[in-house]
Amino acid sequence: MNKAWQDLQEALGGLHTRIVQSEATQLTLLEQQDPSLPWHPGIRNMLHYLALRSVDLRPLQDALSDTGLSSLGRAESHVLDSVQCTLQILRAALQMPPADFSGTTAITREQGQQALTNNTLALLGSPPHQRNTHIMVTLSGDRVDDSDFFRNLLTAGMNIARINCAHDDPAIWQRLAEQVRTASRDTGHPCRILADLAGHKIRTGPLPEVSGVIHLSPERDRLGRLQTPAQMTVLACHKEIALSPAGIDCLLLMASGSAMPQQGEDLLCHDARGKERVLVVERIEGQIITLQAMQGCYFTAGNPWQSRRRRHVQGHFVGIPQSALPLHLEVDDQLLLQSQPGPGAPAQKSRPARIACTLPEVVAQLPVGQAVWMDDGKIAAMVMEQGPEGALLRITKTKPGGARLQAGRGLNFPGLALNLPALSAKDLEDLDTIIPLADLIGFSFVESAEHMRGMLEALRQRQGEHLGVIAKIETAGSFHKLPEILLAALGRQPMGVMIARGDLAVEVGPERLAEVQEEILWLAEAAHLPVIWATQVLEQLTKKGVISRPEFTDAAMGVRAECVMLNKGPYAVEAVHTLNDILIRMQAHQHKKFSRLRALHWGASTVSASQ
């Protein structure tokens, strides 16, 4: 036994030496690169963690566990202290004098946890009563005038509101921020605001537009019996105008001399297929009319209508917005990714389908063989060749029967280092608007220390040093360079990390996502930085009002982060209620990687029953 313990002590001593020497070397290099490097406990502990994880520890962990000692499996926040404490126990068991660690800087478990708590408070504020994990909700511009919605979110448990600068406009952002601040004052629930920059999100370009179609589909039961009529809201007018009122589907253009339809009146129509249909005037409010359909209808601009009993009441449907014609793509189809902006087009005889992207200069950087993912991974392709018009792709994966590629869908190029500046021109312009509105800035598509330094400098130039910065890890490049990204900001500005699982899954592959998100959690804890668990949490509940069993499990995993983010949706308030309940229950069982062994109610009764 003594020989095994002696070998274990020597192995652990060698690991300790490796950690201390690595820290000294790395700190010297960092100080040479940046003489203003601040002293921050998270910097040293992260360097200790990187040294610890640079070797395969599994054999050592097994041996430590066999002796009843710490396996170092939960040492993220206090790496060197954990190794030193275990070494001292081993030396005492071997009747050796205590080791002299006076020349090292070790952070204790308590100090590491307190540093994480302090950094979380500084960045995200205090969590609500009874709950340790914050809840962030993405706000929708469609609800900007619904004051009750914001109050309900806060009372349900939201304490960080996210404004996505990739959508809406500065006027909407301003109104959203005002609504959050007002609701916070009214309810007494504090709430911080995250303004999320759009970043260099590369999307598909425009597609040809065709005449818009309104499809009315009544709800029926399994026997085809009518349950709920379909509805359409129209604006009655005698001359065609630009369609602007919210909630209006199209214009009900009345012929010259035609009177207004009346409530309860039947309007006879011929839809886009030439089928006779009846629309019932269900409600009239001024010029706004709600029509009901008992049968399925397809309407395009120009389809006529006429009152059943008053033949002089007639006209046409107009003002139906045009819609882009999606590209239908199947495996082995070709797609030209255009190097110049402009509308795309479907395949025509010998010409492949084509589409542009929102960052045309990227197209020339794509090497032959480069993988291309479209629409959040729904369509996969590979670069076959480069030509004067752009990169020719071959579709390698779609759902059975093919997939439709729309304008404005995301494009990902896994593993490709794009030579892009830290912030786009839009990001810089948006910063001027959002700095007075926000408490936190979401830094999208950050991929290097240089990027992070560029963000900090942009904030400094705009007197935004007080704002927290969230490094959004959403590409393979940002994951691989996460240590240098964190080192560029640690000690300079309040900081956190977001695991943006949507784009990240496309970049690293869905099979690796679980592994990658674990590694991000570990490294952030080593740096004593809070983590935001994001993308598609309770997605079905938020958007459709129903929840699946896998969503419960995924949401419960979020308790290991300091914040969980929900996306926007019509059932956001219900999703916050559910998430709040899940997080409160789970925090009694789990803290980071540490399983908390609270008493289980069935433990004693089971033993008693068996006796």
C-alpha cells in the first residue's frame, strides 16, 4: 500500500510542478504581450486549469478515488488549492513533512466560489428571491405597446431582458427599454437590459418576388366537420393605398359607387383557383372589417368579390404583399453562391439555382471542399469550384424530398477563419444607440483576443466602460480561442460568456455540442465568470404553448449556468413561470458540477418498511 501511495504522491507532485511552472511561463508571456495586464484571480486560476487539463488525468483520478481522496473532478474554481490539499493529505498518510507551498498563489474553494458570485452580481445583478439562476427573455418588437406583457414577464421571474439588434430598429429598441424600465419600477422587480449586437451574421440574399397569396384554412375535426372558421382582416377603401395598419391582411377595394359591406352580409368571391367561396362579414370597426371563411380559400391581388343580396356592393382584393419565391433544393443539386449582390434565381435549363449572401467578400475566401451549412443546418453543401460568378456548391444533405431555401437564412462555414473586423459598420452605429439604453452588450461572433480588444476600445471611445460584455461563443473559432478571448477582458470590464448553442451546433456538429458546452462551462468557472445557457430552451413551450419531455431535461441542465435565456414567443410568460419552477427545484440538487445531496423523502421510509 505504501508503494502505491508513494507513487501517487510523486505523480500528484509532478502535476503540481507542471501547473506552477506553466503559470510562471504563461504570465511572463502575457505580460510581455500586454504590460498593463491586470492582476485578477480568474487569470491565474484559468492558467492553472489549462495546465491541469493539458494531460490525460483519468488514470490519476481513478487512483485518487480508490484511496478515498479527491479525484480533482470539481476543482475548476480552485485548481492549485485542490491539488495542494490532496498532496498534503497524501504526505501526512506517508508520514512525510508538509510540503512548502509558500511561493505559490492558490485560491481556495471558498475564494473561488465567492469570486464567481461577485462577478455574477456585478454583471447580472441579484437573482430573485429563492432562485440562484437568472432568467433572460428575448423581447419581441410586436409587443412593444403591451405594458401588461412586460409586467407579467417580471412578476413571472424574468430579471434580464434581451433586445436583439439584428431585428426591429432603434426606435423599437428605445420603446422596449422604456417599457422594461417602467415595468421594473411598477412591479419593484429589478431587471437589467442586454442589447445583443447583430455581428457578422452571414445570411442568404434576396430572392425573386411573386404575387402574394392569402390562404384561409378553417379548423376541422378528424371527420372534416367545421370547428373554427378562418378569419381575414381587411381595410375597406375606394382607392388603393400603401398598406400600413398593423394586423391588416389586405385591402378590400370597393368599386366606384359601391357602398360599404354590412355586418352579417355574405360576400361572394372567386379565389385564385376560380373556386366560388363565401366570406361572412363578422365584425366592422370603422374601415376595418373582419371576414370569416367556412371553406379553404386562396386569394391573390385582383380576385373579385360581391355582396350576395346587394349586387352594387362589389370590388376586388388588393394590397396583398408580394412574397419571395424560395429555392427548392435536393441532394446533388447545384447552387451558385454569388460573389456579387443581387436577387437569386431558381435553376433554369443548364444554369444552376443561385443566391447571394449578405457579405459577398466571403465567397471568394471559400476553398474547394469547404462545407457550407444553410438555414441553421437544415441544408448542407460543399464547394465544388470557384468561378468568376462565385462559388459553385453541391447540395449534400436535406430532409427527405428536399428543402426550401428562403432569403435571410443563416450561412455557416465550419472551420473557416474569416478575415472580418471585430465589429461591423452596423454594430458600431448601433452601439451609439444602445449604450444609453443597456446594462450589458452581447458581443456576437467574437473569435479572438483582437476582437475582444476591439470591442473594449469601441466602448471606451463611447464612454461605455461601465457596461458588461457578454462573449457569445457561437463558432468553432471562438470555442478554440476561448481562453485568449477571456484573458483579453478579465479584470478590465464586467464580463460573462454565452453558450449560443444554435450556431455552435452547426459549427461543431450536433454530436459534439454536448461535449463543447461542458468544456465552455468548465473554463468559464475556472475564470470565475458567469455563463448564459442560451438557444432553444423551452422552445416549444415559448412558441406553441406545449412542452416536450426532452425540453424539461434540457432546461434543468441550465441550473449549472448563472443565467438561462428564453427566446421570444407568444407564450413567453408561461415559459418563464415553468423555467422559474424548474430552476428552484434543481438548485437543491445541483451546483455547477457538484451534486448536492439533500435528504430524499423516500429514504427513511423505505428502510423502515423493509425491516
